[in-house]
Amino acid sequence: MLALKLVLIMLIVMIANLGCTTEKRDFIGNRIELPAPSGSSDISVEEAILQRRSIRRYSDEPLNLEEVSQLLWSAQGVTNERGYRTAPSAGATFPLQLYIVAGNVEGLDKGVYLYEPDSHSLGQVMEQDLRPELHSAALRQSPVLNAPILLVFTAIYDRTTGRYGERGIRYVHNEVGHAAQNVHLQAITLGMGTVVVGAFRDDDVTDIMSLPDNEDPLYIMPVGKL
């Protein structure tokens, strides 16, 4: 009976990971372990929903690693032993990649980092602070230049379309909306604001961030304290 249960668990994991490729970008230096995220706050879900607004102006105060950890976890953090995340994903194909462009974070060098949900850690992929370049690519929208960090969502579409065909494109777009709303609500609990930026030149963002050929940018989210 135990052996049968183990086989069933392995089959569930294999099915969940069908079409979920494991492309890896080269990291600069060692992986950065993030502080453990919190599972509670002083603000209720209902209050966070009431307060949610698109915020485009931020203070000059830096973020810290605990706050960065919480924001990244809210978007794509792992929430159970099967690897499921904070945002729903069609067939658990997990097409999203989440980067942080760090410009003003205590304890984190300026640069671009890829979030790794399974280990709740960061891998640095670029040393430059790309906010000025992304500001230009995003039609010079001021939050992209002035926020202490940018969260950049990209998608590897074939993780999802490999299982669902063209319909998978819709599922990917659904997923990034779920993840972005999580960031909006989490930002409220941290005394921060954010806005979803979708107006940018795709090819420019791809070039600036040196994205792999199978990866496409979807959202830029500036985040900062109020």
C-alpha cells in the first residue's frame, strides 16, 4: 500500500510538471537566500482591497530584504509541498519568470535578479541598475525611473502552450494578472504603493534585460514606500 501511494505521488508530481521546462540563466556570484516570508499582517484582505490604487509616486526611503522577500513571495512564492504558488497557474505549468531590478535596497547590490520560488532565493543576472534604460523603454513613465525597485514579469509561453495549445496564451495572461494583484495587495500591507506598467516597447525591454529567446516581457511594476 505504501509503495502504491509513493507511485501515485510521483505520478501527480510528473503530471504537474509536464510542459514546465527548467531553463536557467547564468548567475553572477552566489545565490542570495531571502528571509522567510510572513503569513500574516495587521491589515485584512478586505482592507487591502479597499485601499488598492495605482500609485505612481514614492518616497526616497530604501526597501530592505524582508520587504523584498515578502513582495516576491506574494507574487510567485511556493505555498505547499506540491510546489503550488500564491497565484493560480493553469495545469501548474508556471510560465512566469519574476525579476527584480534593484536600485535602492538595503543589503542588496544594484542590479537585476531572478527570483527562484522553489528555494525562495535570488540569483543575480546583471550588475547594472537598469531603471534609466527601462524608463526609456516604458515611454518615459516616471514611476519606472523613480521607484527603488522594479518587478519585471516575463513569460515562457511554451511551458503552458505546450500543454494547452494556443489557448495557453490566455492562461498565461490570466496568471500574470493574478500575480500582479497579489503584489498590489501585499504592497498595501507593507505601507507601499505600486502600479502595473504595460506600455513599453517589448523588443527594447527584451534587449535591455538580455532575456532569452523564449522569454517575453509582460509587466513592469515599480514599487516604493509612500
